[in-house]
Amino acid sequence: MSARFKDMPSRSWLGAPIDARPLFAPEQAALMATLRGLAPADWDREAVPGWTVRDLAAHVLGDFYGRLARDRDGHQDGPGPAPGETLEAFIHRINQEWVDACRRVSPTALVDTLDLIGGQVARFFEATDPDAPSLGVSWAGVDPAPMWLDSARDFTEFWTHRQQIRHAAGQGTDDDPRHLSVVLDTFMRALPHTLREVTAPAGTQVQVRIDGPAGGTWTVTATPDHWSLAEPPAEHPAALVRLDAETAWRLCTRGIQPDTAMARARIDGDHELAEAVCRIVSIVY
């Protein structure tokens, strides 16, 4: 264990570490290919509610700059929450302020800058210590988080925004399992936090099974103090929720709502536990 981590409580309940570091460079290349392939009209299409493709690309650039300034360069002069402002409200506010300021920037200039800065971000993550303490991940209920989870969280955000741009331009999800498998594995680390208010006897297990080449099975277990992804799976969980990969990632990013996911899921066992699982959110929402 890293010496810098020795005074922190165990994070074993988050499950086995994820190493997203080698994927930042290929994800950056995929983003650039997507943006350079857009037609002029695509930049004004709505990518997420209230934001065009150009707005979303500007938001990604803001994320790039923020990560480098804070963690690579030690820059401390960024904005902070207003008195009484929640984390979610603060993040949404500064994101909107950045996007508004970037509306004077042309798509061509955005792409050129994303190309330059995105490469630096990829190199930053490649050099990180996965066991070092880093930014909290609110949707996983951990602050500070180990760098492996913080970096995997950023990887999922970059990947998700690229899919939103693709969808706005009439393209389907890029289901390359090298990337999607890491995205889904990271999103499932929200399960213990999702179930934090669900009371169940110690040892109760719920499984989420995602079908397809990028999928897998995640087992979350009730312990006396919390839910955990660290316990070995039992043969017969109290509830089994089966989802396809498209439904799973859209649910975790609130591209669809829990009731839609429930309608698409195949459920065995305790329906209330399954409903609780389908309230999972793996973004700041």
C-alpha cells in the first residue's frame, strides 16, 4: 500500500482497482476522429438538454484544463462554491459559465485546442500513481478517492460525452469492448453507494449482470456497516438484475430513467432490491 494512503480507511468495498490509464490516448484519438468527421450542421445539434455539440465539446475542453491546472500544475486560483451552494449546484454552475464563455470560439478552434490539450491530459493520466489519494467521487460515496477510481471516473466522462456527440450526429454508440468494458466496470462502482439506505440482513447479495462482450457480473453484499463489492458471490443472490450494455450505460448517465431500465431488465428474486439497484447514478446528477 502506498505510504500516502496508509492513514486512509480501507476502500476494499469499492472492489478490485481499475486501470484506465492506457485507454486515455486511444479515447482521445477517437474523440478527435469523431469531431473532425462532423458536418458543419452537426455542431448546432442538441447533444444533451440545453447544450449543442459545440457546447459539449467546449465542456470537455474545460474538463481537460481543470484537470491539468489542478493536478498537474498545482494551480489554486480556480472558482469555488458560493456560500451554501451544494457540490452539484457548484459543478453545474461553473460548467455553464465555461460553456457560455466558449460560445465565441469556433468549432475549428475548439478541435485544434482539444487536440493539443487532450494529448497532455492523456500523458498526465498515464503517469499517475493509481494508489495515490485523489479527488472524491461523490456518486461512489468516497472522498478522497484512490486515483484509480478518480481517473476511471474521468475516462467514463470523456467516453460518455463522445457518445452523446455521436448520437447527436446520428451515429450509434461506439461499443468497442476495450473501452466500454472499463466504462461499465467503473459505473458499477456506484452500487454500494446506491444501496446505502437499503437495509438488509448481513450477507444479502444483489447481482447485476450485463450481457455482451463488454459486460460482466457485479455482486454487491450487505455487511453490518455498508454494502460492498469485495465479497465473493454466492450461488443464489437475493436479486439478479440482467441488462444489456446500452441500457446499463444510459441508465448510469441518466440517458434513460430507472423505470425504463426496469422495463428492459430481466429480474430474478427480490423486486424491491432490483428497483433499488436500478436507481444507480454514476455521474454528478
